[in-house]
Amino acid sequence: MATSEEKTSLVADGARKAYDGLDTDASKNFHDQRHDSVVVNNEMHQTEGGFLKPLIFGGLDGILTSFAIVAGAAGGSMP
């Protein structure tokens, strides 16, 4: 006779069967085995233009901050 671990680890819906059967050990074993066998996904990212992005974001931040200071001063009727 197969143990609860063997029954749930060999089938795709093993977690559901363990849940339906109220078998907490089998559910834990199924999820532990699944997380141990997860393949790491290597994503490809661009490495070109390393300084362009920070330069653009920094420039926009400076422009918006200056606008916010001037708009706040004008809205507050400061001389």
C-alpha cells in the first residue's frame, strides 16, 4: 500500500486530493516537492545605455521639482 506522500507526489492534482482527504502531511509534502523542483527563470535585460535612463529621470525630476516650487510660490501669493 502506498503512503500518503507517494499517493500525492505522483499526480498533478495531488494537493487537491490531499486537501479533500484532510491529509495535511501529504499536502505539505506535495508543496515542498513542488517548490524544490522549480526552475529558475533567467530573464534577459538590456545593459546598453547605462547612464541614459538615470540622466533622463534625474532631469525630469529636477524640472518637475522646480515647477512645483514656482507653482507653490505663485499659488501662495509670495512676493
